[in-house]
Amino acid sequence: MTAIDTNILVGLIVSSSRFHVEVVNGVGNIEDELCTTSTNIGEVLRLLTHPKVFQKPIELEKAVTTLGELLAAYDIRILDEDIDWWKSLIEVEKNNRGLRGNEIFDAKIAICLRQHGVKRLYTLDSDFKKYPFLQCIKPLTSI
């Protein structure tokens, strides 16, 4: 299974994104079951509706509908983490000294993927390289 990160989902939805063509082609070439996490879903909705991110953000109802259509079109499964995911932060932090702040959300995503046995993440975010159990794939590289 290959996970799709927030930045890739936004790149798929926002046609004006400079990565749009690359991520559409990249995701279209993945020969694997696709997934994302519930945390990624929240992040996508936050970004699409945020006036400081987009000059013309979309209304929540349109964002939810658009994201739902995208997930269905690519048959992307949404994974959720165990209720006690946060207890795994201590173990993950041992490999990533100083894990704090916004890094907690990336760690939550990484923990969820590990809990589901996902080993590949399609992302533009180099911060995920710090998780040795994930192979990070970027547009215009491995796919």
C-alpha cells in the first residue's frame, strides 16, 4: 500500500498548483493500493478553506465534496490510527530527538501508516525521511 500525503492531495485538487501535472501523473502511475490518513484529510480541508493559504479559499461544503470525489476517483482508502497513537510518540522521538510542535502531526501520520503496515509515502515533504520505516517518494523521482 502507498500513502498519499496532504501536499499531494492538495496538488491533485488545485489545478493551479505548480506540482499539479507531476502529482496527477505520479499518482496515476502508482501500481499499488492507495491510502491516506484521517489526519491528512483534516489538513487538506484546513488548507483548501484557509484564506491565508489561498487567495480565494473554497467553502467547506465544496471542499468536502471535492475531496470526496478525488478519494473516490483514485480509490484512496482512509486509515485511522489506534486510539493510543500518542503513546508511540516516545518511541518515535528516540529516533528524532527534539520532536515537537507541528512535527507531532507528521509523527501522527507516520505512526498511523506504520500501524497499518504502509511502507511507502508519496510526498513533497522531506521531513518524513526521518522515519526509517517509510520510503518517501517525490514527484519526478521514483514514480
